[in-house]
Amino acid sequence: MSSFKFLVLILVAGNVLAESDGFLIGGGIESDSEDGIRGSLIGGVGISERTWLSGGLSMSSFELPTGQDIDTFYADVELDHWFDPVGVRVGVAYWGDSDILDSFDWRGSLYWRGGKITLSGEYEFREFDFTIPESDVFPGREIMFDADGFGAMVKFQLSENASLRVAGMKYDYSVDFQPTENRDVISLISVSRLGLINSLIDDKASLVFAIDRGVKRWEIDVTTWRGVVDQSRTKSLTVRYLMPTSGKTDIEFGLGYDDSELYGDVTFFSVFLYFYGGG
């Protein structure tokens, strides 16, 4: 992706936020046991009573066994409008390292809210540019391809204070990935849970249980995904705790564990601060 597209995402989100009174701003950091680290900024604004514009920026960094540092950027803008009882979400995002693997993504969602159940159908189109550098056992290659993702989500409001969300996504790629035993290629993008290979997934499923205790909130997130490059499976468990620090700020702590056939066992921790204004 060109730097021009990246700047457009930032400018669009910034201009709209500046013109609204009601907004959300958040930021945080995540680190894992493989010395990977990611910093994130998010923002959102209510354009109208039923329309919400949100955006996010993040950067992650980790070191390969060769000593090479990999820096990954992410930028996202999404617009959500609820017509009651049906709503629509559309978004665009950039993700990756332009020297190795990056993608430019378009997505859309149609959802319905009725009583204690929310149903959603998801679609995502992703354009990838994958550059495999030359090594002792591989001549190097650049591959451009795309993927169509189809998914669904259902959320049950179990009680006034508890909810359960189940979601799944399946991707169809324009190229056939053959299983590879080239460890130089695999380790290039998979040494950390923040590694680039976690963007190349075949399918993904998640279950999130949330419970509110007054103004505090607990979430248990169980997620599994399979990589399309070597069909390895990763299972992840994350526990999050959200609590207010003042009338307009919340803090969220997250602790998680990955069991991956590709990059092994990894623990990770995150902390985010959210500020609410206007409205």
C-alpha cells in the first residue's frame, strides 16, 4: 500500500472527530512473552444519533531470530449506521509491513437487532502483496493475491448483565497455498503472535462471554484460527477487565495465552485507557 492511502485514512478520521462534540479516544499497549510489542490509538465520534464513525492506528514490533526488526502498521476507518432494527457497517483498513507482507482491506456488514438477539453477516475483500526475500535455500519472490472472507456473528443477551457472542470467518484465496517446510520463509513472518502470518488465515472462530458487575466488566474470549500457509492451528484464551477511573475515563487490562502449532506457547498482557467526551 502507498503512503498516500495511509495518510488519507488518518486525515479522514481526524477531520470528522474535530467537527463533533461527542467522542471516544483510547490508547494502549500490548506485549507478549516473545518480546513482541504493539501500541494502539483508537477514536470514535457520533455523527448523529444512529451513525458512528470510528478509526484506529497501531504499530507493532518484534525481532526475528536473524536479528532483523519487523515493524507492522495498521490503520482502520469504519462507518456504522443503524436504521432500526437493521444496521450497516462499512470499513477500510491497511495492515502489514510494506517490505514483506501487507494488505489493503474492504469490509461490510449487515446486522439485525431484535430483543435479546443480534445477527450479523460479514464480508471482507483483502488485497495482499507478499515479498519473500532471497535466502540460502530460496531465490526470493513477490506474490500479489487477494481473498474473499465470509462470516457470521450472533450475540445473545443472556440477562441484564451477561451476554454471549459467537462469530466465525472463512477466507477463499485467489492463489493456492502449498504446505512449505522452508523454515526461513515461515520464521520470517511467524516468530511472534504479532507476526505477519497471523493475517494469512484460512478460518477463524471465536466465543466471547461478557458479564457486567455494576460499572465494571469482565470478558472471556476464546478464539481459534488456522493459517493458510501451513495449515497450523492456534488456540487463544484472553481475559479482559474494564473499570472506570473517573466519570469520563475507563481502564482495561487484558491477560491471554496462545497455544500455537506454529510459534509455540505465548502469553501476553495489554492495558488500554479510554476517554469519553462531549455528547
